[in-house]
Amino acid sequence: MTESTPVHISVMLNESVEDLITDPDGCYIDGTFGRGGHSRLVLAQLGKGKLLGFDKDPVAIEYGEALANEDDRFQIVQDSFATMDQYIASHLDESGRLDGVLMDLGVSSPQLDDADRGFSFMNDGPLDMRMNPGVGLSAAQWIAQAKEKEIADVMYQYGEERFSRRIAKAICEYRTHTEILTTLQLANIVKDANPAWEKGKNPATRAFQGIRIFINNELGDLETGLQAAAKALKVGGRLVVISFHSLEDRIVKRFMKTMSKGPDLPRHLPIRNAELSIKFKTIGKAIKPSKQEVDDNVRSRSAVMRVLERVSD
């Protein structure tokens, strides 16, 4: 935690915390602690309430531990929010129920800006991409052993890269004579293999996104975490999720629609709403950052916030 540590600006900070807190004496989870922007505002709004933060990133955990030393209402766990059901009773409330869960998804600015973390295609560094560098394969290790089809599928499914097969072939040809160990090595391979660059977007953007999401199991964690959060919420408790790309938002939107309206069923099936046992409702419509926020923080431009509330047990 040095003075040179990149700054992280929490997206839709006030809006998300305002929608999250329904009881200042309740129990809450910040599923993606980062540098603690959301957590600090939540704590400022709480009375006797408690807050549990989650993050995989060891640097984020250092910031979380510092905050825990400042405020005994807060605790931090180095784990994915997908595992929250394992910690609620022991860290927050023995009933295992929550008043709110906040998930600010994706990669944080300090992770992108620190070349040593291997997330950025703009600055050269070791090709890592792991939220927790101590767990699992790095991007370089995976690329060195993955089959061409698997690399293509990952970039297509998680990065929506339409030239994924062409790029995967170039990666596999390159690695036959040279190890791919740095971010700029990979970015240049992708750039050279990409025949049609999107205006205003680095040609490596989608490939890097796809590999990063796969390496960190981001979408799998999201689906598991949404289920765990909804299950743990008390009546009146809320789930607030901020997404940063269409794959995340699609999962969140579909989940909240199913929870608040029931599954999609054949149109003329003779089932009444009461029989679907709907226990949730969505709060308002999807919210996007204000023009001022986007002007102040360009990385917020793709953010979408959605809110779900439990209305019955």
C-alpha cells in the first residue's frame, strides 16, 4: 500500500449504497471489496450494523485488514463472494440471513494499471491475469498448454471475439518457437491476427477479456454468488449488482427476471402467479452512470446497476 498505488474510483458509489441499505443496524456483504470505496460509504451509513467484505486479490485484502483495524464492524475474507454462504453465520449473523449484498463486478483499476498483474494489454508485464496470483494457472501457463480449439472457444464465449479461431491459430503457431510470457507479446500476436479493428477499441480487448474471465471463473462465480445472495437475504433485504459488460449483465438480468417473475413458461400453461411462489421484486429499472460520472471516470461508461429485493419467505 504505497503512495504510488493506482487509485480506484468506485462506480455509482452513492446510488448503489443508497439502494443497498434498508436497515442501518443490519448485516451486509460487499462481495468485491477492491480498495474499499463502497465499504467505507456503507459503514458511514450504518449504525450498529455489520459488514463483511470479500476479495480474491491479496493487495485488496491488505486494504481490507487496515479498514478492519479502524472499524470493528467490518471484517474481510480472502475468497470469492460465491462462497459467502460459508461465512455468514460465523462472521455476521448466526441465523445466516442478510440485509443486503453488493457486487461490483469485473477487474479494478489498480489491477488494470499495475503492469505486474498481467491484466493490461497497454503496459508490458508478466502474463498472469489471476485475481489471486497464488491460486490456479496463470494466463501464460494456460496458453502454453491449452489446445487451439479451447483457446478459440474461450475468446469467443467470454470475450465475444469474432476472430477467435484466427487468433487462436496465431497464438499456437507463435508458441511453437517462442514462449508467450508477457502481456505485450500476447497483445501483439492478437493485433497482428485481427483483420478488422473496432473503432476506438484496442484489437486485443476482447481476447484479453475472454482469457481473464476464464482464468478467474468470473461468470461461474457470478452465477453461484447470485444464488447464494438471494438465498441469504431477509425479507426486505436487497441484492445490488454493478456489471461492466454484456455477458455479466445478461446473467444478472436473467437471474433477477426469473426471481421476480418466475421462469419462462409456455404462454397458455394454466398456472397462476400465486402458484409460482414469487418471493422477489426488482427495484426500479437498470441504472447507468451519469454523464458527469462518465466524464470523470471513463471506465464507468459501460456500467449497469440492477437491484433485487426479497418480499417474502
